[in-house]
Amino acid sequence: MTKKIDYNTYGFRFKGDYQYNVAGLSAIGFELIQSSSYRWHGLHRGEKDVYIFQYTTRGYGAISIDEKNYQLAKDDAFFVRVPSNHCYYLPNHSSEWEFVYFTIYGEEVSRLFNRIVSTHGNILKLPINSEPITH
């Protein structure tokens, strides 16, 4: 028997400067997008020095990073910094995009982000049973 998980987003507001020295969790969520009005641009979010990891579980979406376009299908993930020149959205020809995501911040996150992106890029192919996803 499979347990149904409801779509939702949770935000966190931790206090204290020490949080920036480690990896702080800002938000986490599981969403189903079915409207082509869904669009987030990394230069217009109003946030600074946060990192977004988003993993597609069903359907597909799209992201442009520095004017290069990518389609994101099941098992595709992206990892981006805010602010930066990226925009992720539900394309007009997609009926739905289901994904899990988290938004994190901190000096340790910045260090790991730079290492991951310099080695693997912003777009990652991760099977559902891969270690980063199972964690």
C-alpha cells in the first residue's frame, strides 16, 4: 500500500548569525504545477544568497540558465543560486510538472554549490534511487 503525500510548501525562519556558517534550510516543498503562469526568475525573486535544488518526479518543466534552455523531465534536477540569470517555468506545451525542492543558504552551502556546479553543472540526472535523492 502506497501512502499519498499531499502537495505543500513549508518555510523556515531560523535566527542567529551562526546559521550562515552552516547549511540553513529556508523552504522545502512538493508541488504540482498545471498553469503556464508558473515562472520564477533568479534576478527578480527578492532573495539573496540562497540556493535552490529542484527535482522532477513527473511531467516536465523547463529552465533557462544564462540564455541556454533545458527541458526537465522525470529524474532531472537543477541546482541554482539566487540571484543569478536563470528562469524556471512550466512551458505552454506541458500539462503538468511535479517536483520536490528545497531552498538553502549559508557559507557551507555556497562552498558545496560551487564544487557541485563546477564538476557536474547546474542540471543533474538523478535516478529516484540515487543516493542524493534517497537522502
